[in-house]
Amino acid sequence: MTDQCTKCCDNVSILNMYPDKKKELEKYIDSLPLGSDSDRNRGFLIQSLHKAQGIFGYLPEEIQLFVAQKLKLHLSEVFGVISFYSYFTTVPVGKFKINVCTGTACFVKGADSIVGEFRRFLNIEMGETTKDMKFSLGGLRCVGACSLAPVVMVNDKVYGNVTPKKVPEILEECK
Amino acid sequence: MTLLNTSDKLTKYQKELNGKLSGNIKTEILVSMGTCGIAAGTTPVLEELKKEVVEQNMQDSVRIVQVGCMGLCHSEPTIEVIDRESGHCVVFGNVAADKAKAIVAKTIRAAGVDPVAKTWYYPEEGQNTGSALQARIVLRNCGRINPESIDEYISRSGYQAAAKALTSMKSAEVISTILDSGLRGRGGGGFPTGKKWQFAAAQKADAKYVICNADEGDPGAFMDRAVLEGDPHSVLEAMIIAGYAVGSHDGVIYIRAEYPLAVKRLHHAIGQAKEMGLLGKNIFGSGFDFDIELKYGAGAFVCGEETALIHSVEGKRGEPGFKPPFPAISGLWKKPTVVNNVETYANVCAIIRNGAAWFKKIGTENSPGTKVFSLTGKINKVGLIEVPMGTTLRDIIFSLGEGIKDNKKFKAVQTGGPSGGCITEANLDSPIDYNSLIALGSMMGSGGMIVLDEDDCMVNIAKFFLEFTLDESCGRCTPCRIGNKRLHEMLNEITIGNGTHEILGKLRKLSETIKDTALCGLGQTSPNPVLSTIKNFESEYLAHIDHKKCPAKVCVKLLSYKINDNCVGCTLCARNCPVTCISGERKQKHLIDQAKCIKCGVCYEACKFHAIDKN
């Protein structure tokens, strides 16, 4: 069984499956200066979610519940925050997160055609992940590298002056 | 590490540093290592340079410094070579790794790399002797110091402003200096910074907060990223001063998660400042305590609005709240809170060091100082510029930006991001500051400046911004949540050829309603791109509506491709067409079946004989 299975393992506990990862998250939350005031504890929610997503790659209900209990918050509050911020995801994403910048500078320099080319090559729509869990395609708003527009970010790496012809090259680099 | 717990120790340390840093060094090589520099490939250049210096055994006389963004984005990777003896410095652009040898040997010009002109001066270091259009106060250290070294920051009078404020000024004096300088919030609104501080200082409370808004969300604006990556200590120092002025001991920097390098450098800078006693208890022996923590955003544009930002810091959904009460009265955890953006803070230390009168000499009467703009879009010299308020758009676009790419015709410049508007040729000569931009139907915003040329369709641009607002609207108030959706639908109808005069009228009316009734700044300004494009480019809207044509040839549904008599029958277009709608025999003129054509433009791109007309 791998961590990439999403269809058949709904009843498998991801926390039990990865005790080391669970320990890492638990250690982080325990290191926070939490108190009895739940309002103040809520102030640590977003950073805890960042950490959890960094460790597990996404935030399924089980992890949301774990964070909620640790911070003594309601699950509904945690979910409310996750659904508000575009950075958080509740479904697993691919190994390579391809994000095409759709800020103004990239827009006027043809980001649309770059998106189209990725869609064609990967055969997925924006917001989707390939079946082999290798690539996820998404958009993001301005990485502040407008001088290199249009820009594509793959995980933390920034590619500048991207043309439709460069799309296969970028995919080729993802190994 | 040295503990700098008095202002005398700081001054002494700075003197020692100035001696040590110069030492036997004859040449300094500054390598631009901001996000865009790294993306353009400065890392291998830096590696090669280091290797070459060791190979030539020049470690004692050549110093390589990793610096932040110089703003010369059009020529990245950029490198500045400074000759210590003569003080002569030259910037080289588009430097490849194989030029490392030539750079170290200072024969770079012979190696065929062109120098890039510097178009700025530093008002803190003297008058503008040449004809430099740029004046750098905010960017004074960007591209000149290693942002990861607190020593380099101190060697350039870093933390002297905080020492001066904490040890020789009363907090009321600090506020009156900022108030007198006329500094206005650089995040977009332009509210006087000194007033904000005054309100917060006047409140009696057991805790107060100082927040730095580093959630730079305007698409097309990256000056805050440049400051945080290139000169993080200047923001920390200014926050200490703000804390002292309003009586707060806790600072928070709210930074967006999309800027990993800026986060890393800030984190590093805070650690260094704490180690040297510049953050923490009893700073400079003044009895004043101050600490700063980092909070991360998670991808929500609306969190740039101060009440939404405060909610996000509190760990809630980043929805804006009602004002009043303003944050200066009741903000984070319901305590008095000062929220300023990165660029505003970056001005503070220079004002404290040089005085309000010095600052007021730069810029215009109602907007003193400078403004950093990120100049992007269809322009030759894309980059980060800092100009005195009152500079004309013509100077910015045609002198600093060196005009429009590929000799196309200038159409408009978009300022203020999704809240702003478009300024046309007719207004290029008006000097720009907060007030004049509003008079022109746009706004300062955070300083993104996107240049559009004849190939950009203004209806489509308005639609783009609406798409952005729709995506980022938090959904709390009806005018923004539903109103903007209706605006977007109407714009869409126009771009696909279903526009009518009635729709145009509704578009105007609904825009005004949303402006009047939305809850926060995001909604109140979201119709601006629509109103400003209708006002300045009504004829383009009418062409879409009356003639079902897109003059810029952008709106796909209104285009048609036809093959003209240049066609030699090479069959290239037919072979490339994804829907096989082009027919014709070899060496005979081809024909496009308009009913089947999906207007993808592949044939137009493929044709080598200009035989396809796009209309």
C-alpha cells in the first residue's frame, strides 16, 4: 500500500500509517506556547496547518481533527480556515506542483497559452492531478517575478520567460 | 557575537566594521541574488566566481558579495564590479557563468558583456549631480549589501536610527518627526503614517501591537519582496521605532507564503538582531523591550486589507471587519494596533536619521518622498524603479522603461492593481502622486505599473481583473460576492459578441452601486478597472457591441481567419490545423471552413507567407 492511493483506503488511518510523521507534527504543536485561552491558541492554527501540510502533503479530515484536538478548537473552525485559504488542500497533490502565474504581467504576456499547453501535455484541467500522482496543475497569483513573465513555478523553482515550446522541456526536467 | 546594548557600542562597532570590511580589498563583486536573479541563473555565476577567485589566489583582494535585487530585472543576471581604489563601479547585465574569469580579472568589457547604465542617486549621500531620474531611499541598501549579514547593514549606519530614537528622543518626538515628514502609507491608501501612530499612542491599553503588512498581493507589484529579500533589517529597525513611538512591545510581520526566499531572509535577520541584543529586552539600555514574530499568510489576496489581515493573524478566516473602530483603536486581540506596509517602514529609518525637513524636500507637497514602482508588461526595460513623487509617467515609461517593446504603439498604463485604473497617452505628462492618480481615475495602489500596447484588448483586461476579484472575494458582503459576478458575466457577453447598449448601461450602473455599498476596500474598488476602461476606451467597447469586432484582435469569438492571395498552397496550415477545417489542393489557394474553425490561430502562426488574415 502506498500513500498515493486515494480511492480504496478511506478507512485507513494516515496517522497510524506514518507514525514518524505524526510524531513530527505532534512535536511541533507541543512546542508552541499554547495556553488555556482558546482565542489565543487559534493564533497558532495557520502555522500548524502549514506544518501539517508540509509533512503530509495535504490535509485530510483525520489530520484536521488531530490539529483541532491539539489546539482545543472545533473541527468546523479548522475546516473553515482550510477552505478559505487557497494554499491549503484537502486532497493529495502530485509530486510536482506546477503552478502557472496568472498575475497581470503574465496574463498580458500570454500565460493563457502556457496553461493550455500544460493541459494538453498532461491531459488534466487546472486544479487536477495526473493519475500517476506525478503532476498537479494549478494557477497562482503573482510570485513577484513579473520581469520574467510569463512565469511558471514547479514546487519552489521559478521558470521565467516561458513559451509554449518550453513546456515539454520543463516537464522533462521533473524527474 | 557582540552584544550591542548601548548606542556607543553600536557606533564603535560600526567603525570597526568599516575598517574590517574594507581591509585589503581592492575589488568588490556584487552578485544579484533575489528571486528573479536566481530564476534568471545567478547561482552558477556565483559558483564560478568563487572558484575563479580561489584559482587566481585573490581571496585577500577580491570580495564577492551576494546582494538583493538591484531592480535591473531586464538584464538579469546582473553583477556590479566596484574598484575600491578609484571608487569606480560598473554594472554588467546578462552575465553568463563562463564570464567569471573575465569578471575576476576585470576584463569583462573585453569579454563582450555590455555595461548597464545606473539611473539613480542616493539622496542620503548627497545631491543629484547628474540627471538621474531615480532617487533611492527605500531601496538604499537593495543590491548593495548582503541581506543575510547584519554587519553589512550596521556598516551602512544600520540601527543608528533606532539608537537615536530610543536614547535621545521622546516617543512624542518620534511621532511628530514622522508626522512632519508627511510620510503617507505606501500600501495604497496613502493615509498619513504619523497620524496612525498618534492615534495608537493616545490609547491606554495593557498591550499594543505593531504589524508589518508584507502580504503583497497586487499582481504585478514586487517592491516589498525586493526590500524583504534585499534589506530585511531596515524593516525590523523601523518596527522597533514604531513600537517605541506608540508604546508597543510586540511586533508581527505578516508575510505571504508565496515568497519563500523573503521568509527565509527575514527569519535569519530576526535571529541575528536578537543575538546582538537589538531585539529583546532593554534595547540600547533604554529600558524599552521589543520583539518581532513572523506569521504566514496562506494565499488570500483580501488579507492585504488590514482588518482581514488581523483576523488572519488571529488564526481565523481572513474576512474583513467593519471600520470603525479602526485598528489603531481596537485591532489585534482587540488592542490598539498599528499596521503599515513594508515600503512605508523602509522610509522610517531614513527620516529619523536625516529629519523631516530633508524628507519633505523630495517629492511633491501633498506626497513627500519617493515611490517604488515595478514596471512590467510590454516595455523594453522591465524592472524596479524608485522615483520622487511628481515624476511624470512619460519619464517613467519612455526614459526609464525605454519605451514599448517591438516598437508597438503605447495604449495605456495600468496602476493600482485590481483596484486601480488605466491611464492613457493624454495624461502621460501629469506628475504622479496620490492625489493626481485619483484625479485621473486610477490610484497609487502598492505600485504595480503594467504597460499595455496596441495588442491588448481593454474589455478583456477589465474582464481579467474581474476574474481576479471574483476569485479573491471573501464572500462576506453581497455587493462584492454577487455584484462582481454579474459584472464579469456582462463583460463576458461583450467579449463573445452578445453585447448590447443596455448591457453597457447596466455595467456602469452596477459598478457605481458596488462602489457605494461593498464592505471593504477590495469590493469598493473592484469596479474601478471597468469604469476606467469604459471612460477611456468607450470606442473599444462599442466596436465589440456594434460591429462585433475586437480592435486589438484578442477576443477569440470575434475573430475570423481568412486565407488571402499570398497562399502558395504549401499545405502547412492544413497539416497543422487541429480540427482539419482547411482544404485545398497542393499549389492551390487553400480555404478555411468558417463553420468548423475553432479560431485557435495555429494556421496563422504556422504560415510562412503572410497568407492568413486575422480580423
